Amino acid sequence: MAAQAGAAIMSIYDGAFAVERKADDSPLTLADLESQRIILAELAQLTPDVPVLSEESAHAPWQERRDWHELWLVDPLDGTREFVKRNGEFTVNIALIVDHEPVLGLIAAPVRDVTYWGAVGHGAFVRRGNSPPARIGVSPAADPPRVVGSRSHRDPRTTAYLDALGPHQLTGIGSSLKFCLVAEGAADLYPRFGPTSEWDTAAGQAILEAAGGRVTRLDGHRLRYNCRESLINGDFLAFGDPRVLARRES
């Protein structure tokens, strides 16, 4: 499913493509729509009774989805801005939510030919190209900590948070790859201030938690899904070793 979606994305990425603008001024391309078409068709065959929330499709009203105990959250092309820039830092995100918790996540990066996945109680894994899957896990916090942040979204609150963190190494990277870097122990902390949608974070959270990390709001509570009418997350911190947070508090 993800491989097929990635192949469709790459067939468009390698040629000329038009860019439209959605109501929120974010970009939309044919690659978003083709990836979604493939994923929705595959999920309909795999789990016909499990509803899907996807970025590029009409969303069921809250009165209907408030009773959903299971659902798929899909971002068929996370990082469309990176796709348009042709920097390769975009992904396909698929997550299974059960009783508001992300229990299974898959993130594929077509340009990098790498796929990450993880499930509660089963661990997290990565496959690069045709290599066998390898188990991944978070690492002890480095000194100075390795921080990942968005290439396309940066605001004064992020700068203030990092200033308070003290000395650190900052790497900018697009899409949900930030969760993956923390999950495989290549980064320690991903702080995000500002709005994200639930399909932006669910797969990354499932993978990172399966790898031994956490994704929490600023009050320490985990992100949860399909709990309210809005599909917008608040600020959050994604991290491997919780000691990285103690640096800021000390």
C-alpha cells in the first residue's frame, strides 16, 4: 500500500506538476490525490468496517465520528511544501487509532527509499531499500542534545524554547521524518509549537512510542486522537530519553 502510494508520488515528482492552493493556503498537488486514492482503496479492502480520516478527503461530522472506536488516520503526502521544493523530505503517513490511542504507525519516505513502522507491544522497525527490516529504538540523550525541527514552520516560541534548553545541535528536516529520527536514536528531541493536524502526528507517535519514546503535550499528557470536534493538535514535545527535558528545567 505505502509502496504503491510512494511509486505514484515519485512518478509525479520526477516530472512537471501543477500546484493548487487549499483554503488554508497550503499546497495541493496531483501526488497528494493519487497517493490518497491508492491508500483509501487498499484500506477499504483490508479493513472495510474501519473508517478513515484523511487530509485530502471530506471529514465525517463529529456527531458521527465521536462513536468511532477504531479509525485510520492518513496523510497521503506529508510535507507537500517539501515535495514542491523537490528536497525529498516528504512522507506517506498511515496510523491505526484504537480508543483514541495510536497503536500502529507506518511512515514511508519515497525519495529516500526508507520505510518506518511500529506497533504497541511489537517494537519499531526500519527498512532501507531492499535491506532486511532492522529494529530501532531511542537512544540516551546526547550532550549537547540533538534537536530536530521543521524546515517550513518556525515561530518565536520554538526559538524561545530552544534558547531555554541551552546548548544544542539543531537539524531542520521536513514532514514526519522528525519523529523517525528520534525513534531510531539519531535525534533526542522534536519540540513543536503551533498547529498540526492529527494525521500529521499519529503515525509518528505510534512509531516513536513503539521505539521507547514519548509524544506529550506541554502538560505531560500524551497526544490522543479523535477526542473532540477539532482535528488540530496543540503544542507537543516528541522525545526519546526524558532526561533531555530536565536540561531545560534545571
